[in-house]
Amino acid sequence: MDSSKYRNLMLARMAFVLAGLALAIASPDGLNGVNKQPNFIGVIELAEKIKNREEFLLVDLRDSIAFEAFHIPKAKNIPFDDFDYGSLNESVVIYSGDDLHTRRIWDSLPTALRGKTSILYGGIRDWYDYLQYPTLPFGKYVSDKQLFKRVHDLCEYYGGYADFAADSTILEYYKVDLTSVKWPKVKVGGKLVRKGC
């Protein structure tokens, strides 16, 4: 092989390696980043699926004590250590208390199951804070009346109640595009208990 052909072959190989490195750097999860991006579902979408009696399995990965204290209606308690991928033969939504367990489940899910598995964005904490007992804007601070009504009606449907604040940015939480978000930060809060009578 003459030197010019050898040089061109080496340059082509180097370009290929550099292109691979650029792709890996551009995607925080490397070349498999697409597979690691979960199918997130938001609290409103989940609440509507439950209300409309859609067929799916809702799994709470927390321990039985936390589950008994407060859980999402229709949820089945399968603690993280007892979770069995082999039992997933239907569409499933998984949630936990802090997203660490859901991330570990997602990362180890077989590729064939990822298409029918969703993760509740923000877990039980977001259900509690943004659906069951949300803070909503009022009066002139309501920037999207349809969205406000949707959240408020679902809150009441699930037996919760809303607090109100003079803040026009509150509804932005519900408008986030969950197809492009990263895993949320772990939220630490107090015990989740039903409020009211």
C-alpha cells in the first residue's frame, strides 16, 4: 500500500473515532443515551388515566409502611427489592418516593419492556404537591384558564384541595415537555399523609 493511501485510511479512521467521541460527549448517557431517557408521565396525565379507567398497572416501589400512609389510587405496592420484570405483561407506570428506585428500575429494564413502561415524573412527591394538594394561582394570576380548571377539577376528584397564591408562574410546572427533561432532583420532604377530615 502506498503512503498516500495509508495516510488517507488513517485519517478516515481518526475521523470516525472523533465523530464517535463527539457523539458520546453530546449525549450525557453516551451512545446509549436514547435508551436511558425514560418515558416520563406527568401527574395530570396519570390522574386522567386513572379517572378514565384505562388499563395499566400502577406500581408503588416504596415500602409497605409508606404505601399505607399515602399512595396514589389504583396503585399496587411492589417494594423495590421485590420488583420482578417477568410480571410485566401490560402497560405499567412506576413511581417511588424520590426517583432513585425508579431510575434503577429503568436502567435495568430490558429494552423490550421500555416501550410499555412509564415513570411518574417527580414520583409520589409531585403527585402530592402538584395534584392532590397543589398551590394554584387565582383571579388575574391565572394565565391559562383551561389548565387551571383541569388541575383544580382533578384535585377535587381525588379528594384533595388547593391553596392559592398571587403568582402567575405556578402553572408553568404543568407545561414542561416531559419528552426532553432529565431525571428530576431528589425531593426530600416530610411524611405524606391525607389532609382534611
